Amino acid sequence: MSASTTARRARPAKPGAGRSRPHYGTHLFLTVMAVMWMVPLGWALFTALRPKADTDKYGYFSLGGAFNFNNFAQAWTQGGFPRYFMNSLIITVPTIILVLLFSSMMAFAVSRVSWKFNVTLLIMFTAGNLLPPQVLATPLFEMFKLIQLPYWFSDSGSLLNTYISVIIANTAFQIGFCTFVLSNYMKALSADLTEAALVDGAGIWRQYVSIIMPLCRPAIAALATLELIFIYNDYFWPLLFIQSGDRLPVTTAINNLQGTFLSNYNLLAAGATITVVPTLIIYIVLQRHFVAGLTLGSSKG
């Protein structure tokens, strides 16, 4: 080893070398955005905790008066939230299961199996997201109306006024997005995994179920959280396909709190806050997997 090489190795590092620069601009931007997102939610919660009499007396932009949970109790009973929450559950859970099942199978086919139509199918699934769902509202409504079903299955004699119509519409419009995300996730997995499994005699289904899907848990959890928010908060498809008020999801329950001649905004704020609780709980439970799915590949060079 030469003396110059030894001197270079022994030379002390410069002060501050290896330290990352503080990102003040990024932190300021994220702080401002977080405040902008939290202010409406905080204001809704603040309004929901105030009686309407105090709000009328002191004004909406004031701190005077009492604070209690009476608006929440009244909104829960008057809005019929237990029944509407069950309707949302009947629509949301099967839709998420079907979306993740079909999209994961399609993503596996276009990312882990070599055939000449995989890129074409991926483009077709992705291009479907560019079409606004409202454009197909009339064709879907007419199509569901013409599909004849026995009256013991559907009291309308068709797919209209059933949970299945909403599940089909949400599933069809969400598969493209989930296929695109999962296909990119699966492409990042090492090809040696499926090649070794193929050498050991594992078929396509075995590779999909036992190897690829367990490794996709972070992406599945992240997509499940996003799909829960999308489908749970969907207002358009249920309002279009379901005519019976007792079958509508919880997003429409707030209409029951709307007066004919007078609106109690404190009561409406309480009802809106109640609808947020399920998605907030799911996000807290799946937060670790959700963040892991979103940050996949962020540390790769």
C-alpha cells in the first residue's frame, strides 16, 4: 500500500460530510397541506359538539356555549345509521374481495407470465380508468333493467334495486386501477422465486397462491384501505341503481337529517362525523401495511 493511499484513508472527514440537508421547504409544504386537510374535519367536529341554540346565539365562528354529544345521539337515531351501516357493509366487503381477487389474478397474468397479450391487456385495463363512470350511467341502467331475475331474488324483477348492481358497477370500475398497481408491485419481485418454484414442479396456481400473494400483503393492504374509502364513500352508483330508501348505504343517511324548511347544520356535522369513523378505524388498523405498500421501491436506486 502506497503512502499516498494511506494518507488519503487517514485524512479526517470534512465537518458535516454525510449529513443530509434539512428540507425546510418540504416540511413547510407538508405542514400546510396537513393543516388544510385537518381544518374542515376539526371544524365539523367542533360544530357537531355544539347545540344549535348556542350556535344561533353566539354564531358559528365563536367559542361560547356548551359542548356535548347530544347531536351525535340524535343523528344516530334520526338518521337510521345502524341500518345504513349494514347496507354499506353488504356493498363494500364483497366488492373489495372481488376487486382484489380479480385484479391480483390479472396482475399475476400480465406481470409474471410471458405471453404476447400481457402488455395489451394491461393497457386495456389501465385505459378503462380514463373513462368517467358517469358516461356509462345510462347504458348500465338500461342493461340492468333488461336483465330479468326471479322475484324471489329481486323484487324489481331485474338487477335494479339490488345490492348486486352496485357491487358489479364498483367492481368493474375499480379492477383497472388495482390491476395497474399490483402488476407494478409483482414486477418488482425477483423472477428467481417463480423460476425456482417452476423447477420444483409448482404450477401457475401454486405460484400465485403460495408464493406471489403472500409477498403482496403490503400492496393488498394498501389497496384494501384505498378501495374501502372509495367504495364506502361512493354516492353515485347506489343513488342510481337503488330505489328503495332502506337499501341505500350510509353516505345517503345524512339526507334523513335534512329538514324540509330548515337545516340543522350541527346535526348534519354530527352525522357526517359518524360516517367518517369506520374508515378512520380501518386506516389506523392497516396503517403500517398501508405505508409499507405506498413506499415500496422508494429506497431502490
